[in-house]
Amino acid sequence: MVPLPESLMFGSEFEHEVDAIVARYPQPKAALLPVLWEVQKAKGAIDLEAEQWVASRLGVAPSHVHGCVTF
């Protein structure tokens, strides 16, 4: 699956919110759950495209994001 460019998935306002969340943590991957909560709030669910977007945004493996989403 080819992930959508960030600008097509979420708007710039959402991306600024995510940036603010990530900035609160010493490591971007530590913001995983709060970012997933924002994605769920924005989209109503966390689909595979959103998982890919979060993984690339935080620099973690998509399988790690998927594992957290499906736990």
C-alpha cells in the first residue's frame, strides 16, 4: 500500500496539533498514543493509511503502530 501524502490525509491544522503533541516528549515515538487519539478523534477510526501516516510521522515501524492499535 502506498501511503497518501500527509497533506491529502490531514489538514495543516491537524499536523500542527500533532507537532505540538510530539514536542512535549523527549522522543517522538513516546507520543504514539496521544497522536493515535488525535487521529481517532479526527477520522472516527484508525485505518491502515492512518497507521502508516503515524508511523512515518513518528519514525517508528508500521508494525509497531499496528500492534498498539490492535492491542
